[in-house]
Amino acid sequence: MKCHRCDLDTVRVMTKSPVGNEWEVYVCDTCHYSWRSTEDIHVHDVFKLKADSIPGLQQIPPIPPLKTK
Ligand SMILES: [Zn+2]
């Protein structure tokens, strides 16, 4: 599985639902992006990261605004 933000194959299962095996939460060990298996993930291009640029970041990229319906 590839990370939605940095596109690297450094994703691991962080935790699973306590009952019923309903979902898993994944985290990327490179950029620390995390998401739940039940989410419909779309990372806008503005929030994509490349692994080689991460050490030079001066701040964590902010959370994007919530979608409006
Ligand atoms: Zn990542």
C-alpha cells in the first residue's frame, strides 16, 4: 500500500477497531500521514509531500479546510 501524501510504500497498520474488525488505521512512517480504512481519501496536490523535502520543512503542512457541501 502506498501513502496518499508522499506516495512511498512505507505504510503500516497503526491500530484496528477494538470490536468486529471493522476498520484499520494506517500511518506512513515517512511523512506521518494517517487515515482510516473506511475513509475516501483524496489528498489535494497542494498537500502532497516528497520524502526528500520533508527534512527541510519549517512547519507541518496545515490541515486543509473541510469540504463544503
Ligand atoms: Zn507518506
